[in-house]
Amino acid sequence: MCADVCTTEVLEKQSDFKPTKVVKEENCIECLSCLEICPAYAIEHEDLTPTRRFHVESKVIEMVKKIV
Amino acid sequence: MEVEVEKKRKDYEIEEEFRTFEEYETALHAVMDISGEMVHIIESATGKGARALCYTVSKGYGAKLGMMLGKKNGVEEALDALNENQDWWNINLWSKHDEPLIEESDGVKKFKIVIRDCTVRQTLLRVNLPQRSTMCHLTNGYIIGALEAMLDVKGNIEILHAGNNACLKEITLTLKGMNK
């Protein structure tokens, strides 16, 4: 699934139901589409640059931070 | 009369001073909600024409900024100026690891950009509208309008991928007076 949504060909599908492989890490644009679609929560990005989430109210962010 | 104006100015300054972050945030969210709703309604009323409408409107807005920034010598310089002079979009040149950033042939420049911070994406997420929809053409028009004004070219933009954290777009710039 994640390999299908990746337009920059960072991920490559493997045969025989083996896990998807990261083949061109340097091409990643950090769009996080793979992370969102992964049902197993198996994807993790290192040194990620998250965009500013100013669509969420700061009160909600504070609440979520406390819960997490 | 002058005293009255001066008093009003002082009142305004005091008001500005005491305006809190929450108040600004509420105002921003109101603008986001209204603009999202507006685009959604235009879309349902005019169909695909809404895309052209959004594109044209923001292209004019981008062109104004581009004219203000003045002529630039290259794509990199133009994008740098664009990033430095506005805070709503963060635009970076991007190419695959083994490919050049800008492909140029017969006066046509082709390159890809990654947009990280994007006010339109934030609005879409807030008002629960899909990406690649009408509102994305606001970003497209804005970028093309600014680049056309700064580089004196004809531009075209295509959305290659729309993600939650970044989008990938392809831009084609043609020198004015040349056929594609």
C-alpha cells in the first residue's frame, strides 16, 4: 500500500508477501502519505520536518500533548 | 479634530497591545473556515469552472507580489525571493537524487517543487475538504503568477502528489513568444 502512494519511488514492493523495502531514502519529500496509509503503523521517519499545524486550535494541541 | 484622531490612534495602539494570541488564532480560523466554505460553494455552483476562477484570482495576487519583488535572474533566485517575502507557503526545488533540479531544453524550463508549509492545505484539513481540489488551485495560481512576473515567462503547473505534510508539483516555464 505504502509503495503505491509513494510518487518519488522511495519504497519498493517485494514479492512473496515480504515487507516493503526502502530503496531510495534520499528521494523522500516527507509527505507522510505512506505513514498515513500503513495499517500496521510500521513506518517511521527520522529527522522529519513537520509543517506548522495552525489549522488545529492551540488548546486542542495542549490537550493532546497532555494525553500523549 | 486632530486631538480626536490622536485619541483614536492611541486607543487602537492600546487595543493592539492587548490583543492576545488566542484572539489572532480565532480570527485566522474564522478566515480559514469562511474561505473554505466560499470555495466549496463556488465549486458546487460552477463545477470545474471554480478551479479556473481560483487559479485566476490567486494568479493576480501572486503577480502583484512578483512585480513588487522585481525581475530575477533564475528560478532559484525567484523561489528564494518568494520564500523570504511571504510566510504562507514554503516552496523548495526538488528532483530525484540522480536527476538535475531544472531540466532545460529549447527555452522551456521544467522543474519540480515541494511545498511544505501551505496555508491552503491547512484550510482544507480544517474544513475537511479533499486535497487536489479547487482550493489547491489557489496555491498553483499564486506561484505561477509570482514566477511569471519575476521571470517574464509563461508558466504551467501540475499537481503530482498531495500529501498531508508536503505536496509535489511540476512547473513548466516557457519563454514568452515561444510555442510549447
